[in-house]
Amino acid sequence: MAAKFDRIAADLRHRIEASELQPGDRLPSETALLEEYGVSLGTLRRALDLLEAERHIQRVHGRGTFVRSRRTRLERSSTRYQWEKNRVGLSEEERLSEGASEKDTGLPLERFVFSARYEEAKADEDLADALGVEVGTPLLRRTYRTRVDDESAPFALVVSHLVVSHIEGNPRLMDESAEPWPGGTQHQLSTVGIEVERITDRVLARPATADEAREFDVAPGEALLVDRKTTFSTDGRVVEVADNKWPADRMALSFETTLEKASR
Amino acid sequence: MAAKFDRIAADLRHRIEASELQPGDRLPSETALLEEYGVSLGTLRRALDLLEAERHIQRVHGRGTFVRSRRTRLERSSTRYQWEKNRVGLSEEERLSEGASEKDTGLPLERFVFSARYEEAKADEDLADALGVEVGTPLLRRTYRTRVDDESAPFALVVSHLVVSHIEGNPRLMDESAEPWPGGTQHQLSTVGIEVERITDRVLARPATADEAREFDVAPGEALLVDRKTTFSTDGRVVEVADNKWPADRMALSFETTLEKASR
DNA sequence: GAGTGGTCTAGACCACTGT
DNA sequence: CAGTGGTCTAGACCACTCC
């Protein structure tokens, strides 16, 4: 025997999934639902709590409870890495003609707004380990925020770290006003003689901290998808560590692995 | 002014994080906590709901509320694919000597309990599209559950689909009692002349549905990490589509991309 | 001010676990 | 059986939004 709140949640969930209630629609008020289901407030609210955790509904204090629209999920594939590398030798004109994000699908490029902030930093223990340098090594920290034009909260937050000693051959690389750099980080690295050979991505999902929940405008505890991308040069150094974060419902990551003939 | 349930949750959270309450310890009973905090049952339970969603505590009906031990996250890398391929030519003895899961880190292999179920199925629209076959094509559906020995809920759930016409050359492949098959799916496919050339993984995180929350014993709405793994043979056919699911806090996936020289 | 969702209370009764 | 957590009620009062 299922609990009452479970049956109420299942009923409303069904009405949403059957499109009887459309995204953006307001649900009947709690008062009306109390009447309809003949339960007490605590029970009804518990059913709504469930649906809210499942992202089916969004409650707005004073205005009402609304069916959440499914946000489009951006698709990004690891094949963009080779694509980006192939463009390293192109002229600035050619690199400008097509941005890397067009390799992604889900939303048109024009709908994104980028911003970048550069600052100097010193390697903490985590970054020193990831970059293979000593704690305290001077780094360039680049923070990128991407948002969709009609939203205020960021869509993606990327914090990238480069080792200053790797890139000081080209002072333009330390200048945030040069962003967005046509051709991206692989081209930037090529200007100081670094060729990228290998990239690893470590992907996981975890609940947003209180700060992150505020920044991304998601519920506290809601999941973020995070990806630490580590870039290796042909001479085996780690040349970039980039931490990527998205609200989990906004991103899908694809990776392609090509296998060689079996060997022992 | 924070809500009462928030302050109670914060207080208990602090007592747990300060190790005043250790993993495995029983919290004071609800009756005792009602006394201690001087609130009503609904308020207290709401605080406990929060802590349960954050996985700090686990409530067991009739026994008590316990501090949860932090679960280890399993690490899995895409390098296991090539490793598995390299073992296809080995003898059964050699393949038996080391299981694929030993390529993972985080928990010792002996602590895992596997179970497999085979059944016949027909391709629905989604699977037909993923496998590149007609809707209704006969498939073999293999469902794998993995759990940790001292837990009752599964750690991982994998639903794999193979095309029956690809594998009917070896009737043993349709027999679930042959599981666990030493050498894994790549070896199984090799027995019908299929060599794997390329694997794609599409990774995303989403809230668990009500059914999944029950199955994995996680709070409703808690995040799952899901990975659709698509396997291509050397002759370009899709030979397996495997849907992998884990509670998000239990898995981290790594992928390695090696780049070739730039080309246009 | 009317209507919405958010918090809280005091209590009843049920379901499960261990002795 | 006593003790635990799980569900539900009927109501009060508060906070926010929009007219």
C-alpha cells in the first residue's frame, strides 16, 4: 500500500508526463489541490517536495507552482579536441570564421554570452599535483563564464590553470582582453611552441555546494556535472588543467575511444 | 532568519562533521531529539530529511537513525577498453586469472557481488536507432547488477543489448549461466568473429526517477550518473549498446583522447 | 488586500525491530 | 512487549507577489 503522498505525486507526475500540464503552466494552488485530493497540507506538500526534487515542478513563493520546462542539454564530444588541433595551423581569419562551440549541438552559438577573467595564482596542493609542479608555482588562472542570452545565471563555469613559466614567451597570453582567442587554448599554446598530444577528462557528478547553488541558480544539493580536463604536450608535460562545471541537466559529454589491434 | 529545521540540520551536521557522532553511531531517537530541540515532530523530521538527502544519515525503520559512512567513489578509465581488447587472444585460464574490474580503483574486487539476467527483447525506437537496426529486431538483453557485499542496493546497473543475428553463431552467448564470462563482452564477440574497433561513451547526470530511487536505495531526486556506451566493430556495425547507471556519488569516469598530428 | 507558497505545532495512529 | 521510525491530520501564522 503506497503512501498517500506517493499516490498524489504519481498522479501529478502522470498529468505532467501526459502533457495534460504543459511546461510553464501553473499547477492548481495548494488550496485547490487540498480540496481535490482531500488530504491535509503536510501530505500534499510532501508530494510536491518529491516532484520538485525530480525537477518536474518549480515552486515560486507568492506566485504559484509551475511545470518546469526541460532545459536543452548541450552535447559536447571529445572529437572537438582533434578538430581544434587541426585548426592550429590556420590563419587568424580562418580561425575566426568558425568558433569551437559550433562543434557542440543543442543551442545555437549566438545565444551564448562569454566572459573571461585572468588572474595570477599560486599552485595549491591539488593543482601542483595535477600540473606536476611544486606547490607555490606561479600560475595563470583563467575563469570563463558562459551564459545563455536570456538567462542570468551561468550555463558553464570553467577555471583553467596554465603554468606561467610555460607561456611567458608570449605576453599576449597573459592578457584577458585578447579573449575570446580565435582557435582556443590549443592555438594559444602553439604560439609558445607547445603541441598538445593527449587530453584526459575525469567526469563525475556531485551535489552543488551552497555557494555553487547560488552561482548557478539551482536548488541546494542539486547535481552538478564536473569535468577535470588535463592537457599533455608532446614532451609529456601537463600544460593545462581545466575544471569545468555545469548544472547536471544542461550538459552531456561524449567520448570516443578508438582501439588498436590487440597486443600483449 | 534561518528556519528551525535548517538550524537543527546544521547543528546535527556539525556534530557529524566534527566526529562527535561517528559513522555507524546511532543518533538519539526522534523522541529524544524532540525533547532536546523543543520542536514538533514535523520540524524535526524535516531536518532529518535534509540530512538524509545529503547522505549524512540513514534511517532504518524500527531500529534507529545512523550516521552514514562516506562511500568510496569507484574510478574507471576508458583505457580499460584497449586493455580488454588485448586480452581477447588469451586462453581461458589467462583470462580468468584477472577480471576487468581490477582495472578499476576504489574498492577491492572481492567486495563486489555480480548477477546477470538474460532475456530476449525486441528493438524499440530508441534501441533501433542506437543499434542501426529496424524497430522490432530481435535483441538479447543482458541486465547486470553489481553490489558491494555489505550493502543490499546495487552499486551499478548495466543493461546491455546485442543483436541476436550477430551472435547466433555461438549459442553459449545466449546462456546466462555462462556468466561471468572471462574476458568480458569483447571476448564474447570475438567468438563470433566480431572485432571491436571503436567505443563511444555518452555521459550525463540526471535525477533518479521514483523507481530508480527505490532500486538504488537513494533519496528520490538524487542524481544518477549514466553512460550509454556504444561499441562499433571493425566493419562499422554497432555491435553493443550498454546503458550504465550508478548513484552519482559512487563513480568517476575518466577518458583519454590521444591526438594525431594536425591535418586539414 | 487577496492569493500564493513556507513554516510550524500538537497530537493520533501505524509499521517495523528487537527482546 | 517497549522502543524505534513513518504517515497523516487540522489548524495557526508568516512571507512573498501582484493588483
